[in-house]
Amino acid sequence: MGAAADAAVRQVIHRAKGVVVAGHGVASGRAGDSPFARGTIALQAPHFAARGLDLTPFVMATVNLDLAPRRLWPRTPRWTFPDVDWTHVHGPETFSFLECTVRRDADEHEGLVYLPHPQTKPMHHQPSTVVELLLPPLPGLAPGDELEVAVPHDQAYISA
């Protein structure tokens, strides 16, 4: 594929509306029964930074967006980090990240889709229609709120 065709593929965006749902509370550290009191994202962030991905623009928690009946399918994630040994509780995990834009009302925010690979993630799985997002602070965001997520075609697609 030539440079112009590559650029055209990157410009295709897949969009879907979803509803914010409550998660397990482990990524943020809010779950009382979690072995990760600081939250998994805060514990993982230094490992991602060492591999070239800075999460400091984002809240150290995930926003869980249910796209039902749709589902996000990764193609070529922007970043993939195999064998991240971030905890003594279980073995290393593999993580991928997709670039995304989230629209809330008229405002757009740059973020990331956070994709722990299920085959290396021992606990706290999400339903297949739920997308975990890393986003900047969005004051007042709560379960039941609607967001629209957009992902580049070359990184993922969203099924109908």
C-alpha cells in the first residue's frame, strides 16, 4: 500500500455510542477487596512509561463504556507491551492500547482504549461489549452517562 493509501486508511474512523457502566473498582483502587490498594493503573503506569507510553494525562482509573450490542475488535494497536511484570500477585501480563477520541456532549477528549490481553489477565474480566478507556478528568461523569468513542480504522473496528 502506498503512502497516500496508508494515510486514507488511518483517516477512516469507527464510532459508536455507549453507556458508562460501573467496573470492578480495581483499576482505580476503589474496590475494598482488591489486593491493589493504589489501583492497577497507577501500579502499571511506570512500566508503560519505561516502554514509551506516558499515562500522566489520564486519570489513573478506567472508564468502562458498554457499546452493546456492538463490540470493539482490535486490529493493529498503537502500542503492545508483552510480559509486563507489574505485580507479585500473579505473573506478567500483555497489554495493548489504541488511540481514541471520546465525545461527551459537544466536547471531544483524546484518550486510550486499554486492552489487557485476556489470555494473560488472570482476574477481573469485562463483558465483551465493554471497552475500558483511559481518559483525562471528566468532572461529573457517572454510570448511565452516554459517550461516543471513535477509533482509527487501522487500529480497530467496531462491529454493528
